[in-house]
Amino acid sequence: MKFTRTFFLLIAVCFLSNCETTDETVDGSTATYYLCRTEWESLFTDNMGVACKQEFLFNKDGTGSEFFTTYKTGQTKTNKYSFDWLWASGYFNSIIMVYSTNNRVLFNNVKVEYSVLTGYFDGGYVTFSSAIK
């Protein structure tokens, strides 16, 4: 009787341990790889009706570039802004970006899923698509 009870207890423990799920944890190098593997772009129309393109390029060394292009009738203008960036926390879902003008911007709730980058950039929700380098 003691053997049967021990045997069933052992089987129950084995089955329960097999039911456990593990969350895939993301470390800094994995998050950085997915963020830096491509250039990110967003096409939109601003509140004045001007077509715009915003692009981000994040480098693994903590540097990056933002390109902001406006397309007005017969005129295209692109501005380039350099920045340094770092993960704001160990959860790798917030980025602090420090521009060369010493302006700091928070890119919060960052998610990279497939070829889409989303989050709150300086308070506004943004969506970027992967652009081939």
C-alpha cells in the first residue's frame, strides 16, 4: 500500500512539473539585435496636410540617427538628427534617446513584432515598418 501511494505521488509530481510553462525572457542583447537589425520608417500626413516620412536607425553601439523628410509641392526637405540611446530598464521596453541638442526623448512601451516597431514616442503612439538597409 505504501509503495502504491508513493508511486502515484511520484507520477503526479512528474505530470505537474510537465505542465509548467516558462516565459521566454528577453535579455539586452536579444532586444538590441531586433531593434538594430533594420531601419524603421513611418509615412504619414502632418496636421498641416504635408506628407512626411520619419526614419530611425538604431546602432548596436548606442548611437542612432533620425531622418525627417517633408514632401511639399515640388520640394523635398530632409533633416538628420543624431542621438545616443539606451534601454531605460531591464524589461527592454523603454528607450531613452538623447539628441545632440541635449534634448531627451522617451520611447516607451516599445515592441518589435515581426517587421513592426510600435510604442509611445515623446508621448504620441507611433508605428514604424521595417525598411531594408
